[in-house]
Amino acid sequence: MAIGLYFGLRGRFGVETLSWMCILGAAPCAALGFIRYHGMTAEQLLWAYLKSEFFMPKRLVFHATNMYYEALNMQRREQGE
């Protein structure tokens, strides 16, 4: 990230300004080393996201169930026996 900023902006800014831009541009990448989500590092989180969304997508189908109706039927079956 910082290398791209340096080579892309070196003709437009001075050395001091460009060095601060490189530091600020690399800061988000450095901050990823301190992020933990559900016990996973940022790299593990990114890999888990890519696997779940792109490599192993699942089609989830919703089937509605009426638990009250099932409980009544179960109760009627028990009483009928």
C-alpha cells in the first residue's frame, strides 16, 4: 500500500508530505494485526468470509412450521392412544 502511494505521488508532493501520506496509507493495514473477532485474526476472518460466501455457498431454504399445530396434533395422538 505504502509503496504504491510513494511511486504514485512522488512527483506531486515533497518528501516530508509524501512520507506522512505513506504512513497514513499503511496504517489501516497495520491496524488489521490488532483486530480479533470471535477469536479469529483479520486474516482468518477474511478467509472464513471468502469460504462462506464464494467457495462453499449454500442455498438456504425456509420451511415454515407451525409449532402450535404440531403440538396439538401430538396431544391429540397421545389422547387417542
